[in-house]
Amino acid sequence: MGQVHVIGHPLIQHKLTIMRRKETSTAEFRRLLREISNLLAYEITRDMPVRLEEIETPVAPMNAPVLDGKKVVVISILRAGDGIRDGILDAIPSARVGHVGMYRDHETLEAKEYFFKVPEGMESRAAIVCDPMLATGNSAIAAVSRIKETKPRSIKFVCLVSSPEGLKAFHAAHPDVPVYTPAVDEKLNEKGYIVPGLGDAGDRLYGTK
Ligand code: URA
């Protein structure tokens, strides 16, 4: 079974609770998603390699750590993934960005691709794939399968809320891809929504309902 990192940090949990509340406004939802994603970036990048570089402070020379090697690409699953993308970019401003457009067929709940754009040189990049809701897992599975065709050096998946069903399906398809999530909720309902969840993340992020 693949790795699941449940990020229980109190700040993240508190902000997520505000996001779940049905009365939370679009503006606040968007701001909180960006803040949480910025905090999640610290967890996701915990194992990034560093090397020492000789620098001079105003006082003395020193060997100081700088990020080494792997170049990061943040890949957003449209459209709600963009909310996480921006928070991660606040923490890693030099990261490249890719987008995968998937929509969910409301009849079959299957994921269909309509857009795919990632930077060149994926072979040397560490990919962080983001989508707020890991519900059925269908779009995440399809997006990661498509991204694997570009052969990135590594892939991590980050979401805000996941379901037990989604985690199981995702790791059945991609046991090599660790998932970072602040919450594993109770279940999916018959419409494929996470219960208790927070509703439709895209609608709440963009105010489209
Ligand atoms: N997508 C959402 O935005 N919310 C869910 O609960 C499930 C899928």
C-alpha cells in the first residue's frame, strides 16, 4: 500500500474547519486554501536535498545550505487545483507550473482529459500534483497516469480532503506516489461527494454556485 501522510498540524486543521463551514465566503475560502497550501508545502518539501554553498555575510564567510538538484514542477488539476498551486508557489517561487484539465462525467463519475501542458525536461523534475478533493480518485489517477508518461523524477500528490475510497483506489493504481492530506473523511456519498467534506471545492473557490 502507498504512503499517506496525514498532516495534523493545528494551524492547518483550524483553517480547514473554517473552510468546511457552509457559511464561509468565497473570498475567505480562497484565502484559506492558499494559506493551508503554503503550510502543506513545508511538509511536502521536507525531504528536499540541500548542499552547502560558500557565502559571505556582512560579518564572516560561511558554508550555508541551498536547495540542491531536483527542480520542482507544481501540476494543478484544473480547476480547483489552482487554489493549492498558488499556495505552494508562495513557498517555492522558482517552481515551474503544469496544468492537467480533467472533468468528471457526472453520469459515470469517470475522469476525462481536455487539457495537458507541462514544462520541458520533466525527466529532471520533482512533480507535486495538486487537487483539493481526493474523492473517487478517478481524476487524480488519470492525471497521474498521464503525468507519468512524461517521466518525472518523482511524483507526490497533495490534496485538502480525501476519502478512504479515493485513497484506496489511488494507491491501487499508483502505489509509488505518496499522498499528503490534512484530512481523511468518513466516506463518499452516492453523488461522489466526500462526507462530511466541504462541498464542491471548485464552486466554493470561484463562487460559481
Ligand atoms: N469534488 C469536490 O469538489 N467535492 C467533493 O466532495 C468531491 C469531489
